[in-house]
Amino acid sequence: MKIVIDTNVLVSAAFRDRLPESVILWILARPEWDWIASNRIIEEYKSVLKRPKFSLSLSQLEYWQELIDESVMPVSESLEIDFPRDRKDAKFLACAIANQADVLLTGDRDFEEAEMYSGIMRISDFNRIVIARYPNLL
């Protein structure tokens, strides 16, 4: 199974240390799940985590950057998507569609209007629908 994780989920995981982090760690512990991202997405992950407004400590930044480097499978983003609702989010849709991802995990309601891709799931839905099948692993 392939999953694309929106930056807002990653930031929530790093900043809040609750369900989003548990979900990401659950995904990484499952060999049948691959966290995929294009180079543009990986760059966004790293630059957003460094934003001063999040006040992540150096050790937190190092932890998440190492996790990204070791866990995210880089893939091509060979598709251009027109997503007028939020153009900066088009790269997530393009990555998911071009690489036939099973899920695009997000907390962003803008994706609810993305009719071209049916694999969009909010973190709470992923937890309820997917992880609930394996309650002993979370």
C-alpha cells in the first residue's frame, strides 16, 4: 500500500505529539505500507518543520528530518494537476495519482473538493477505518 502524507499531518505529528505521530509511526511499522513523496514534497516537509512559529527544538528537527530521510520513498511527480482550490496542494494530488497511492492522508479540508482522486482520508478517518482493524499495533 502506498500513502502520501500531507505536510499538515507531519507538522501536527512533530508539534503536538498525539494521534498524527502515532498514525505515522504505525504506518512506518507496517512493511506493507510505503510512505511516498516527490522531491518537492520532501523539500516542503523539511522547510515547513523549520519555521520559527513551530518552535521545534533542534533535537525534534533532527528526529523528524532523519525520519523523513530514512522512511520516505522518493517518487516522481510526472503529472501536472490543476487544483484551483489551493494550488500549493496540487503536488500532493499529482504525487498520489501519478504513483497510484492508496491514500492521501491529510487534515486539510480543501482536499474534499478534489474529485479526481478518491483516496483522500483525514487522519481521524484513517485511524478509525484502517488502524482500527489492527488495534494491538497502535
